[in-house]
Amino acid sequence: MSVVAFELNAETRSEQGKGASRRLRIAGRVPAVLYGAGKAPELLSVSQRDILLQLENEAFYSHVLDLKIGDRAERVVLRDLQRHPYKPMVLHLDLQRVDATQQITVHVPLHFVNQEAAIGVKQQGGVVSHHLSEIEVTCLPDQIPEFIEVDLIALELGQALHVSQLVLPAGCTAYALTHGQHSDEIVVSIHAARAGGDEEAAPAA
């Protein structure tokens, strides 16, 4: 379990709607909503500059955050965010309160190791294909892993690793395995390198 701590400062807001959100963004603020723990949703705003800086750290997405609202503090997780399609800015945030005794479901990034050393690559000349870059896990707030390591060392050509084969930290379960019809998705696979790549790249006569 990681000891990294993140603090996010927020201000309350009373106005809502597209016009109010636009004014906030012009002023360098990001509209946000805080919900969960049986309490009414709360309208907030955070600094655009601060949130962009925090988001540079991958761990921010999968950690319990210390949210400061004036003199009050809340423990929250980032549930969703909306980015501008081409500008480096965040348009909206959804934050969820957490209870230390209640399990929550969060997105956790996958870190792939031993890709070049995998049997299917080093010995059999295959190519690695990543099908997922993160998965949802269910656990207590203090058990949220910073990332999940996926070791490819034994993966051979034509083989794939599924969600059910991931080694999860103690206290964590894969949300997909208990929800949905296509729950046991492929995480990563090794396939044969495509032949004729040079021919495809050559200009037509």
C-alpha cells in the first residue's frame, strides 16, 4: 500500500449550469461535484492549475485524497473527470466521499513488466498487444493499490492474460469478474508479427 498523500483545495459554489461553469473556467477554476456517503451532492470548484499539476502523477487517480473545503476536510476519491478535447484543461470533476469501513470501486492502472523478456517475444518473435491499461477493483479505501503489476515473462506466442489471471493485492477483487456479461476480458496478448510491413509502407507504383 502506497504512502503517497494528495491534498486538493476546493471552494463551495452556488451557481450551476453551462453559463456558471463557463465563468468558472474563464476564472481558472474547474467546476466539481462531491457526492456519496449518504449526503447530498455538494457543488465545488478547484483550481485548474492545481488539478492539472496533480494529474501529472499517475497515483492521483487511484488514491484517497484529502479534500480541503475551507476549514473542513473530506476523504474522497476521483470518480470521473472530463477533459477538453484538445486544450490542456479539465472541464469537470466528480469526487466521491469515502468511508474507511465501506468498500469502494476505483480504476487502477496496470504496469506491464518483462515485455521484451517474455518467451513469446524474446524466443518466438511475437509482438505484445495491450488490450487494457487499467481495471476496476473493489476494496476498502486504505487498500487501494497505486498500480497492479502484470508480469509477462512466461507468456508465449498466441497466449493471452485475462482479468481473472491477474495477481491482485490482498483485499482487492476485480469488479468485472462479478459484473457484466463480458467480465473476463483479455488484458494483454502476444501475437505473431505481421508479415509484409515493408511492402505495405512502400509507395504505389
